[in-house]
Amino acid sequence: MNSIDDILKMAQNVQAELEKAQANLDTIEVEGASGGGLVKVRASAKGRIIGVSIDDSLLDVSEKQMLEDLITAAFNDARAKADAVSGEEMGKMKSGIPLPPGFKLPF
């Protein structure tokens, strides 16, 4: 069995790796789109919105409701992609850490 010092060192290493992985997520960019690419939302894998692009053809008062729906859909698409990339990156980080059987990290 590991000594308490070994367990504490392992916990510190896990925390450092987790912090590094979290910081890395903000540098990975994903793009959500809707309306066949007429509305695009760029976000970090951490979920921070970086930018929104709206095709000029949608800038008509009569298209307001459709534009709002497309923006919502693009945000949701970007969020889903950010979540997928985040899970992938955190999984990579977790696979490199020697954890005891059955031990799960909170993500």
C-alpha cells in the first residue's frame, strides 16, 4: 500500500494536471452553425463565446424570429461541440494519471 506522502503527491499531481487541462480547454476553439452556415458561433471548449457571424441575408426585420431561432441553434451547437471536446481532453488527461481501481475524478 502507498504511504500517505505518496498519496498526497499523487493528489497534487492530479490537481496540477487538471488545472493544466482546464487552462488548455480555453485555447481550443469550436464552431457551431445553423441555417446551413448562415449563423455561426465560435466558442472555446470551455464554453466561452468568442464570436458570432450572421449572414447579411438574414438582416431583415421580417426575418427577426428566424434569426433569433438560428442564433439559439448555433449557440447550442457550439456548446455541444465544446462539451464533446472538453470531455475528450479531460479523458486524455485522466488516462495519464495512475488512479486506484474504481477512483473517479469529478468530471
